[in-house]
Amino acid sequence: MAGEIDDAIRRAEQETFTQEPPKTLKGQIGYLMRQLGSAKAVAAEIGVTADSVNRYRRGARKHPPKDIAAKIDSAIRQRWQPGVRKRRRRHAATTGGITVETRARFGYTAPVGTTDDGRFRRLTVHLPATYAQALLDARDAGASDQQMREIVAEGFKDVYFQDGGSRAMGLSDVALNDIDYIDFDLK
């Protein structure tokens, strides 16, 4: 069963449908050639001859029949979006990080003399790439929602509560409970 964190990551990945595939026939055929490796492979994919593929690529033929144009479009879309998502995930995990927006109850263990009562907070925090990498790796490995919550909570502890080590150093454990909503944005 998918949890709240998994659903939020899935929504963030769906939002990567922002980059459009090539629009011109020449560009589309060029993209398919790069993906499949040869005119013969593209021809087999879309149901034409290799000579026709080369004519489309050169621009000698600009208007394929409707059924062939639909096959070209289908072949492009089948390969395009997974590549966009993969690049976005790789960028988030290596340099961009992940922005988390949530309203949830945060509980924590704090030193004597301070309050450790959990309370609802609405936070939007940009977590560095290390947390994005850990979260995406955990999701790919089939981690539970609780395990992914712990990764997010650890990120909030370091970035928000301790401000990278400049405050609240006595804070030891942060727990992310009672999530009202949570959204991610892969940067």
C-alpha cells in the first residue's frame, strides 16, 4: 500500500511533464534515431522502410500518412517522458535537492528545560541533494512510509530546526507525525 510520502513523490515526478518532445518531423525522427540507433530500427518501430526514415530525417519528405505520424508520435512519447523524469530525479539527487511543503505535527526530543511538545507546523523547506538521494533511493528500494518519513524528518532537523548546525544543537530526534498534507518538488 502506498503511503503519503510515496504518493507525494509520485505527484512530484508527474509534474516533470513540462518539457515538450520535438515537434517537427525531422526532429522527431532524429530523436528516434538517437534512441534506437539506426534507420532500420526506427523503420521497424514505425512500420516503414529505412529509406522512408532517411527521407523524413533529411526533410525530403515532410508529411507522412496519418497512421505513420501517429506511430511516430506514440514512439516518441513512449520514450520521451521517462527520460525527462530520469534526468529530473538525477539532478535532484546530485545537485538540486528537493523542496518539501507540509503541514504536520512535529515532535522531537529536546534537552531538559525546553519544551518537546509536538505541534502542528506548516513548513516549506528546501532539503539538500543528499536527502533527495536518500529519499529516492529508499523509495526505489521499497522502503515503508515510516522509513521515508524518518528521512524527511532528519532533513527537517538538520535544515530547519538546527539551521545547519547554528542552533538547537541539543535537539536529538525529530518525528514527522499526523501529516495533514505533504508535497515535494524535485529541483
